[in-house]
Amino acid sequence: MTLPPPLMLETSEQLVTCKDESTGLRAVIAIDNTVLGPGLGGIRYRPYADLWSAGVEAQRLAAAMTLKNAIAGVPFGGAKSVVVQDGPPPRGRDALFRRFGEFVARLGGTYIPGVDMGTSSHDLRTVGSAGAEVSCTDVDPSPWTALGVFHSIAAAARHHLGTDGLGEVRVLVQGVGHVGARLAELLTEAGADVLVSDVDQARAEEVAGRLGAGTVAPGEVTTTACDVFAPCATARVITHENLADLPAKVVAGGANDTLEDEGCADELHARGVLYVPDFVANGGGVIHVQAMRSGWDDARTTAAIVRIGDRVGELVEQSRTAGTTPLQAALTKARELVTVTEGS
């Protein structure tokens, strides 16, 4: 018998697998680090080849959440969960997520789930109805994530392209779900030349028609001429194989885990491409979670998310001074924040 490859158990503070035959639930919860607080991270719902693949992705995304929450300055550690999508749940979607909520509740608050790819505020309410603490139930954080990405792009354009604004800057938004569609709207309002792409062609055409944007076939997103490539869909869209053909001068988007590995950032840097670390650019959602839990008004929340752009500018300048990449500068900063807190 051939055994499946082991999960990367040493990378997570806690790893939980969940299975329930009656609802068809198969899921993995990865809690990467709780030094700064309980692990905060979304529930991803998509197909996986097997539970092992789901576990590897959960751990990778949870580690990115540790970095994101540290850089964003919110009192949460990093975590993520993935629920395997394998056809229609036998007892319905609500039963599936209610059962998952029961597993989350067993963790006693060490994991606070949020919305991620494939899940909605309704799903999160369903998880919460089983006794689990969740990040929010009534408000979609996606527009706030998009706002942070928008200001990241504006800062990157200013510091790397030398532009005074986004007028006539061509931005290709890959994935026009909740985050990507709102990002495309903000960019259009700012005068950018927007292109959109999505595996759901009808959705791409609807957003493009509404905004007067162009469309790009999914298979051409990494070869289409643009100033800024904004990935807002699946992970690892930029690989060692395709980055040589990437014509963009800036990569900044809402997707998590954009690069195949950290080495891609070095290769992009060598080609003169500015990669804005995804865990910096897409931090608006977690800042919004903290805002809701702390009772901030919209003005204070907006100001905090706008500062993501300032953070991007600081990282670009720090990396230039140090002769490194913005990714390395951001990793150093995030790890310092976690380490200092852990040792205090």
C-alpha cells in the first residue's frame, strides 16, 4: 500500500482534521501561530485532490495570515481552514458548514474563522450558529480588502512607476469576485485603464461592461501587456516558469500566496518588477475585522486601511536602502513583531 505524503506538521502550531460522513464534511484547520492572539483566517471552500493537499494549502495560507496580521497591527495570530468541495453536500450547504462550526467550537476560541474563497457571510453565520466564535456575520469584508489593495497599487505606482496618480496606468485585475470587482471599480474611478479576467467569462464580461473595461482570457493574464498585474483569484499564479514572460512592472493584488515561492520575488526584482507582498496589500479585511470588534466608525476604519499604502511606500524605500526586496523587508518586519511579542 502506498501511503500519502505526510503533512508538514512541523510548520503549524496546531493542525486539526475534520470528517463527518452524514454531511460529507472533510476539512482541515491550521493554526499557525497564536503569539499575537487567537488565530484569525478565512474558510476556503474549493475542490482538492485529497485531504493531504488541502492540509498543505491550509498550513501555507495560515502562515501567510500570521505575517498579514502582524504587519496590519491587529491583535490576532495566523490561521486558515479549508473545506473540501466534493459535489453537492448530501444534506445541503448549511448542514455542512454548521457541522464544521461544531469542530471550530471545540477549539475554544483559538481559531476565529472569516470569509475566504468560496465562502460567504451567510456561511460564516452558519458556522457561528453552531457555537463557534467567528470574525463577522453581517458585513462582507471584501470591499475593505479591495480598498487596501487599491492604495497599495497607488503607492506602488507612485514609488516605482513615478506616476502622480493612476490616470492612464493600465491595471489587469485577475479574478472579479467580491474583492476583484470592487478593486476594478475603485481603479476605474481613479482613471486607470482597467482590464479584467475571470474563469467565469460571464462574470468578467458583466464587470467589464459595467465599467467600460477590457477583458482578457484567463490563460493570457501573465502575458498581457499592463503596468500593474493585480491577482485577486487563486494562489501561486506567478511561477518560475511564467514570470519571465510577465510584462507588468508592478504586481500587487488581493489574492493570498501569489508566488510559487519566495524565490520568485528575487527573480521579479532582478527584472525590475516591483512585487508588493500579498500579505501587506490585502490586509484591509483583517483591519476591518478589528474595526468591527472594537467599534470603530467608518472614518477611522478607512484611515487605517488607507495607511496600507503608506506601509507599501515605506517597504519599498526600506528595501532600496537595504539592497533587498520589499518581500524580504516585510518578512523581516513581521517576524520581528511576532518574536518581540513572544519574548516579552
